[in-house]
Amino acid sequence: MAKPIFIAGPCVIEQYEIMRCVAEELVRLREKYDLTLYYKASFDKANRTSIHSYRGPGLERGLQILGDIKREFELPILTDIHESYQAEAAGEVADVLQIPAFLCRQTDLLVAASRTGCIVNIKKAQFLSAADMRFPYEKCIESGAREVWLTERGNAFGYNTLVVDFRNIPKMKEICPRVIMDCTHAVQQPGSAGGKTGGERQYVPAMARAAKAFGATGYFFEVHPDPDSALSDGPNMLRLDDLEQVINTLL
């Protein structure tokens, strides 16, 4: 586990030109630094704050786009699922199925993801302790998952605010050897922007460095060429041009 993994990509699938732009940069960084790197994007953001927010192209079209990225750039794919029926189809394209934080206790969702043969990445809920993550992890292992990761993304702290207790990283490593820091969702300000999520992207690099100090074995960054025009999670997304400097400090 000495070599960290990196997960990066736009929050949600947008225009293919943006998807390719991100993929090209990730391939460049992978080759330059010899990284283990996964391309992340969501085909559907089912938990947006407002019903009017952009959710993505949906399961069928979204998986087609992710499959095209995977073939063209030879990047392994991570995507999230929100309902059990999505697991089988997503598992035919993705290498890692991610369980959203709000859904990490949903037994049927965890079992369905585990049965695909994909790696399962479970994001720790904003309302759970590190010790509580033993039970989602065990659900996956006992359902046949070949590998499970746990991801820290902060805890709810009052209204519209998250805080990160970095002790969660070593505590979750007692459960699971691969613990990832979600450096961009950790700086979210949920629901703070009038029906949208706010964020403070200037703190993303510090989140990553702190996670390294506490023993993180992987790092998750949502990135975009122009976060201010992104269709989801723009305020907490890292600028694509800034990703290399952050990765360089972590290596």
C-alpha cells in the first residue's frame, strides 16, 4: 500500500469535449509521475439540492460516454450508483463502483455493487463515525466484494458546514487497508448557495496534505477546466490546471 492511488474527474458527465480535456490531462500526469489513477464522473447526480439542478445524461448514455473515455484513453473508470438496479450495468463499464455517502448504509445497494466483481468504494456518511464504517465494509466483504475502499469526506457540523476529523483516516485503516481522502467534497458547504452547494476550493491542497500526514492511501479530486462554469459542485472543484501541483506535493 506504499503507492497512493488518485481519483480525479468532473463531478458529473458534461459535454464530451470537457470529458476529453480532463482525460488528456490525467493521462499526461499518469505517464509523467507513474500514477495509479482512476477517471471519475457521475452519469446521474440523484442527490442534487434542487429538483431544477442538472443531474447528468442518465444511466444508458452516461455509461456509453464513460466507456468511450475508457477505450480511448485506457483509463480505469470510477462512477457512483444510487440504486441497486444500476449496479450490473455500471459494473460492465466501471472498474470501481462508488457508494455515495448518504447511501452508505443501504444494504441492497452495497450487496448489488459487491456482486458485480468491481472494486467498491464506500464514502463515509456525513453523520457516521469512523468506527461505524466497519458495518458497510463487512456487508460488502460478506457479499463477495473482491476489494473494498473507504473514503473520508467530512462530517456535518451545524448548517451548511462540514468539518474533517483527520483521525478518521487511521481509524478506518484499522477496518480497511485502502482509505482515501475526498479532498474536494471535504470543502463543500452543502446547500449554502441558494439551492446549490457552495464550497471553498482554496483549501483543497491543504486537505490533501493533512490527509497524507494522517496516512491516507489515496486521494479523490473533482476537477474541471473551468469550475465556475461546471454543472455540478463547481465551488468545491479543483481547477484542472492546479491538479499537477497538488499531486506533486503529495508525491
